[in-house]
Amino acid sequence: MKRILIATTIGLAVLTAGCTGTTGNANPTSTGGDPTPTSSSESNSGLGALKPCDLLTEAEVASLGLTYPGVAEQIASSDGCDWSKSGAGGIRAGIRTNAGVKDLSLDGEKISDIKVGKYDAKKVEAADRAKHLCTIAISVSESSSIVVIGSSGLTSDDTAAACERSSKAAELIAPKLP
């Protein structure tokens, strides 16, 4: 039951952080000719080729104290993967091919500009006012991003532990980004 609550909380945080209010059909349609990227930012970022559960290896997940393999899940416009450990929180990494960091609705007790590898990013402590969450939003391009949400567990108020977990995961993911 705790695992479901953790996954739901992380999922809701991603949903809240990433909702832009844009509507429409996300399914591509065939043009009958050669495929053409829907946007230059998507083709430039290369994120479309990445699978969220491939962002962390088994050894990397183990180093975060979590269970491998992760569980793939799409929330809103984010393809993501959740890794967790019962009662101990977890990590969710979401790929957003059509939303840059500037497009995200980031809310928390403290928001800081940081660097993750070669990328600019935002660190959101106590994301959505939930003390057990910390979000790192990595700007891959002007219109694409990776959002890493760390949780210290639903019954925890340890924002520092959540931020340590999300920061470590983001640093492991950054070298794999285009």
C-alpha cells in the first residue's frame, strides 16, 4: 500500500509540475512520405530516442538504495520511470520532449538555479509544498527537459534527504543526455 501511495505522490508531483494547460492530440499522423520531426527542438535534443527506464543502470539504482528495474509510466506529457523501495521513497525520472524548464509550473519552498553536469537546471525543495519531495528539472534544450523527483517517503519530512537523492540521480542521468 505504501508503494502505491509513494508512486501516486510522485506521479501527482510530476503532473502538477508539468501541466501547461495545452490541449491537443499527441499522436503523430502519417504523411505518406519520409518522416519529419514534429519540432526542431525534439530532433535537436535527441530525447525522443531515450527510454526513461534506461536512464539509470541497475548499479546506479542500487547506489541510490532503490529497487531495480524501474516501472515505466506516462503521466500527462511525461514519459517516466519510477524506482522505489517500500517505505523508503524513490525516484521518478520523466522525459519531456516538448516542454523546456521555462514551460514547467515549478512550485516549492525554495527554487534555486543549479548546474547538473553541463546543463542548467532548477532545484525545487519541498516541491508542491510536500516536505518529502525534491525536484531537479534539467534543461536539455529550450523546449525539452528531464524532471527528476526524489522522495524521502510519504511519512517523512526530510527534504534534505529527498534533495540528496534527486541530485545524485540527476548527476547519474546527465551524462546520458544528448
